[in-house]
Amino acid sequence: MDFTFSIGWVIGGLLIAGAGGLVVVFYQKIADNLASGVSSYDKVKLFGVITIVVGLLVAMNLHTFILSLLVHWITGK
């Protein structure tokens, strides 16, 4: 796989990571208003951290590499 730099993927990935960062910062308000309150604080923080990791992968343009490895692993081709 060839790595190609794209400013669009960098900006998109940083926006995704920023959104995940906002979820981690405001997890209590999000859990209180959109989820089941105190019992879901850890879940909301986990989703925020996962979003940050996915955003960084997108910014580094590694998501296509990981997805192609996953497809090859599943299909065996």
C-alpha cells in the first residue's frame, strides 16, 4: 500500500479527534442528557476515547490500511 498525504484527511481526522475530545471533556453533561445518567459515565468516556483514536488514524491516513487488512483477514484473499 502506498502512503499518500492528503490535507483533507488530516483536517477531517483532526475534526473527528476534536469531537471525541469534546465528548471526553463534557461526558457528564452528555451522559445525563442523552444516556442513562451516572451509570453510563464510563461508557460515554470510552466512546470519546475511541473517537479520538479513530480520528488520529484517519488523520494519519491509516484507516484504509487497517480496513484492507481486516477485509483480507475475513475473506482470506
